[in-house]
Amino acid sequence: MDKILRTLICKGQVSLFALETTELVNEALKIHNPSRTAAEILGGLLTCGAYLASGLKSDNGCISLTVKAKDGDGAVSVSADSALNVRGYVDGSCESTLVGGTLTVVREDEGFKPFVGTIEITSDDVSDILATYFQQSEQIPTAVMLSAEFAGNMCVGSGGVIMQLLPDADDEQTGVATVLLERFAEEFNVVNFDAQEAMDGFFAHYIGGGVFEKLPRYRCNCSEEKIRGVLASVGKAELLNICDELGEVKVHCHYCNKDYTYDKKRIEEIF
Ligand SMILES: [Zn+2]
């Protein structure tokens, strides 16, 4: 079962998160059927999205992460809310390198200023991209080890570990943590062995009883009501024009691949 566990290490000065997101990634694969390359990026972003969403303070908070390849050659986007509803979509093949593209993170959390951070991508590895983001944009030394293993159209294991130095860490713990952060990649790598065993072993070793547990899931928050809201802002005359031309107004949700269609009668009902 998907989960997010957290504990503190290094005398409480480093936060360690372990995430399992296999079901989340499989749900996304079922909806989007992406190429393998795109699936790897989407998997990493879904896992990181769940991680970031678990840190939101307000009930109305949300975050989004978007990776854009250079020259518009593909994009992957994930958004998540405080209830750990995570969703994502892929646009284009993402088959060429991401280097030179961008990662943008947007965080909206009630009581805090909206935050937007963008970095230029210098690696094709999702974990590296995210670690660079935390270091450059949020200025938090972070180790990110995310991985996903696939067999055919299925994800057989997805998850990872994220370690962050807390802001009040002293010099000694900063030193210890820096070494740990550097070595972490060698110590934990889901891809090297059976993902489920790796995650269970890791949880047992580092997290023990688990300080904190949250359950992320793939869920799109689009609804008839929201779509009607969007259509209302377009205006009745414009919508009826589209209806005359195309027979109906169709709104597609990229996150869950659902189509909302409105004929003239249903458009009249909105207004
Ligand atoms: Zn949707």
C-alpha cells in the first residue's frame, strides 16, 4: 500500500521521508499510457508531489511541479493537494534530453505567500533534478533518491527517500548530514533489488514504528461544477457559437482524461 513515513535523524536535525508510491504510479499509467521515458519522469514527479503535499500546512493548500523539455519537446506536470490527492499528465513524448529545460514548482498554502520556483535542468535523472531544485530554489540541502521499476505497462515498484537538513541544524550535525546526504544514493536504491522488499526493509531499518504516516492516492479533483464555472467565465454567446460550429462544447481534463460535453440545452442550463 502506498505510504509516506517520516522520522528525524542526526539528533533531530535532519528529516528523513520514505515514500512508497507504486499504486499512485500505476493509476497514472492506466490513465495516460505514457512512453517509458515519460513514465519515469511522471513517476518521480508524482512521488515528489506526494512528498511536497504532505508538508502543506493548510487544508486548502496545493502544489504543482512541471518539467518542460527544451524547445517544447514534451512536458510532464503533477499537482497535489493537502489531502494527498495526487494527479499528473504527460504532454508529448519526452524522448529527447531534458537538459536545458525547466522545472517549475508552485506552492499555494493558506497563510503563506504563493511560492514559485524555477530551475534550469542540468541532468536527465529526476532525483538529481529535484535535489538541484531544493538546493537552488529553496536553499535546503536535500538528498533525493526516487526510483521506479517497470515491467511492460506496469510499475512493479515506485518510491524513494528524501532527506533534508532542517534550518536550525548546528555545524556538527550539518557535517554529519552532508556526509550522509552524499552517501545516501549508494545505500538506498530501489532499482537494485525487489522494490517492495527494499521499501519494507528500509522502513523497518530507519523508520521503525513510524512517526508519521500519510496515504497518498491518485485522484483528480475535476468536477462538473468546476467545469461549469470555467464555462460560465467564457460567456454564453461564445459557447453557443462553438456549438453552432462543432455541434457541442467539449472540455477535456488532462489529468484524468475525462471529457465533459455540453450541447446547447446544457449550455442554457449553466446561465
Ligand atoms: Zn480530471
